[in-house]
Amino acid sequence: MRAILDRLRFRRWGKWILAGGVAMALLGTISVEATSRSSFCNSCHIMEPYYTSWKHSAHKDVECVQCHISPGVDNFIAAKLNGLGQVVDDVLHRTSTKPSASVSQLSCTRSGCHSVETLEKKTIDNGRFKFDHAKHLGAKHLGVEISCGTCHSHVKGDEHFEVNTTVCITCHLLDGATGGTETVSGRETKVIYLTVRSNGAGHPAPAESGNGEKTPPAACTACHDPPRGEIEFQGLKFDHAQFLAFGASCESCHQGVTAVPPPIEDGRCLECHTFGVERVLESKEMHKVHTLGHHKIECSSCHGNVRHGPHVQTASLESFDCNRCHVDQHRVQRDTYFNLGENHHGSPESQPVSPMFLAHVDCTGCHTKQRPVSVKPDSGASVMAAEPAACNQCHQAGFGEKMIPLWQKTTHGLYDQVEAGLRVAESGGANAEALERVRKLLNLVKTDGSWGVHNPRYTQLLLEQARDVLAGERAKKEGTP
């Protein structure tokens, strides 16, 4: 009798267990199916702009999970469990306003999407730039293994999955990471500096290292072809083919088309980590960690947006670098003021340093009076000239009017004395090397032009050295010590 009752009880509970299992399987299937629809992604409020951009993208007919979940059952289960945690976070309002997502190359090349064979045959030339997939897929540079997501990523709010052209610049045009320090918000901060690679003429073959890594070419024609036909810009007609036929390089006209990369400082690292660049890895290892990790880090997250193109060159035209032509225009005056010349004897500690320099007074402290350029008065150019009244900003009134004539009178007197002695020594057949030394010292004082005002003690020392050289030559001739 008990056996019959136990069997009936098991059948009763067995039905509930079976019904529960079927219900769970059915609910799970419905849940998986519902959460795999792109419309479900938009149920989270932070996904609204991304969902909108997806609806207007080239992938609008592809479900989100097809890209954001890599092929394979294990990847699918892991993604669903992670999604369950995200649902809980959303209910508890713990979601970030900027979600992080990655798209694996396995998703791009899965069955029914893009194939590697097709991509390798695909080249792009839209008139602005040209691109060959075969030269990039699978290539490595500085630890970065180039995949679809390296160039194609979400870099704009209204474009869901577009080409990030900053990546091209980072690989092709940047070079040489060097470390340094600079003061940021009153404290010394470690930074990493990048430089712009010099563009090579023509289209040289990229160098290949022993481990299969290639250095991307820096030649302009690696990414761009010159414009075809005659173009007109602000009334100027120009044909690139004509100048290229002469062998002219792109840089002869297009200088400064790549802006100086912004330094990588602690703040960039601290956006994701609890430490900064003081724990930076070697370049290749750093790139591997950030490009092959669980979540892809955009190049611009660390390197910033490196500007490249005509708009950069236009900006650079507004601030010409005068030093390219006017080299060391005021070198003598600067060296006299700073006492940087190599024309004195003795240890650096014993040399006179201008008190004005020690007080951090720069050229504009004394050169306050605007006057026309005398050599080209019709040009409209002017310079800031020094005037005695400028001394009154720091010294007692009348200090400049009193001291400047005194310094200049003393300097002129000593200069005239040495110059007269030089003429006598030249007529007496003194040592040529000694005479050249005296001429050089006199020329420094004359070229400086301030006649002692820039650095009175230093100017006097130079003239005294010249006088001593002449005295030494005179003593040799007379045979006296």
C-alpha cells in the first residue's frame, strides 16, 4: 500500500518538476530570443543614441548581437550572463553613461558577412585617400595587430561604425615616443612625447623587421594621390602634375600638414587606471595590452586627436616660424645679457651675471618704446626700442637717465682705447692670432650695440681682456714682463 502511495506522490511531483523544466526552457528560449533583438538594446536609456546611429548605418539590417557577440557557444553564453548583470545594473541605476563595447574580427568575418578573401581584394580610392585591405589585414606594427576594429570603430555620436582616420595618422605619421616632465596644475607630471615622422619622397617600400612587423610608409603618396587636373584656390590656378614632373616634393608647398601630437600625460591613464604613466610599459607591450585586451581602447584615448590636413596647414600659416630664416637674429645681445658667451676666461662662477637677468627681466622689460624700422621706413614695420624711462618701472625715478649715459660713456672710452692700441699693434707686426682675438672681442661689443647697458660688468670684462692681450703683445716686443 505504501509503495503505491509513494509512486502516486512521485508522479504528482514529477509532473510539477517536468512542467517547471519545460516552463524554464520555454522562458529561457523566449528570453534569449527577445534579448537578441536590437530593439531590446534600446530598452536601456543610455543606448538610445547608439541605437539611433545604428538605425541609420550601413549595418541597420544586422542585429546587434551578430557583431557584438563573437561566434561560438561559449562566447554566446558568456555574453548572455554578462548581459544579465547589465540588466541588474540598469535596474539599480548603476550603469555608466558611456558603455564600452568591442567588435571582434571573428564577428566581421563570420559566415554570411564579410570574408577575408573578399576583403583582401578590396581597394578604396575615394579621391581623398586610398586604402588597400590586403596590406593591412594581419599586419603588425609596434605590437598592434591590425584587425577590422583597428580602423573601423565608433568615433562619432552620429556615425555608428565608421573609419577612424586618426588611426592612419598614428601609425603612418607618428614616431619616437620619448619621456619627460612638465608642470601641470602646479605639480611635476610625467609625460610621453611623440614626434611627427618626416615624409619620404615617392612611395618607398616599408621596412620589415625580423619578427614580421612592417614600418608603415610616411610618404604622402602612400595614402594620397595628387589632385588630377588644374585646380583653383583663392584665384590661384595650380596643376600638381606640372610640379611633380619637375621632381618637386609635396613638402615643398605642404609643410606642417600634421600637427604636433599632444603629450600623453598622467590624466589620460587615470581615466581608466588608478596609476599613471610612471608605470608605463615598453611601447610594444603597451600596445598589445590596449589593442588585444578584453575591451579595445581607441588610439585617440591615449594619443589624442592628431590633426592632419589642409586645415592644420592653414592654421600654421597664421604663425610663421621666423627662426627658419632669421637664425640667431639677436644672438649676440642675448649672450651678452645672459652671459652665455665663450669669450671670457676663468670659471663660470667668477663671471659677472646681469642683475636684471637674475631678476627675471626679459627684453620687453626695457624695450617699451615703439619706433619705425629705419632701414625700411615705408614698410610699416616697427620695433620695440629701449628707453631710459622703462627703468622707472622698477627703480627710482631718473635712474635710467643717470646710469645709462654713464655705462655707455665708460664703455665707449675703453673701447676707443683698445681700438687705438689695436692699430698700433697691427702696424708693429704683433702676433696675428692675438690680434684676431682682440678684433673678435671688439666686434662683440660693437655688434651688441647697447654699449654696456645689456650687461655693464660683462662688457667691461670683454674690453679688459682685449686690452690685456694687447699689453701682453707689447710686453713680448719690449722684452719686459
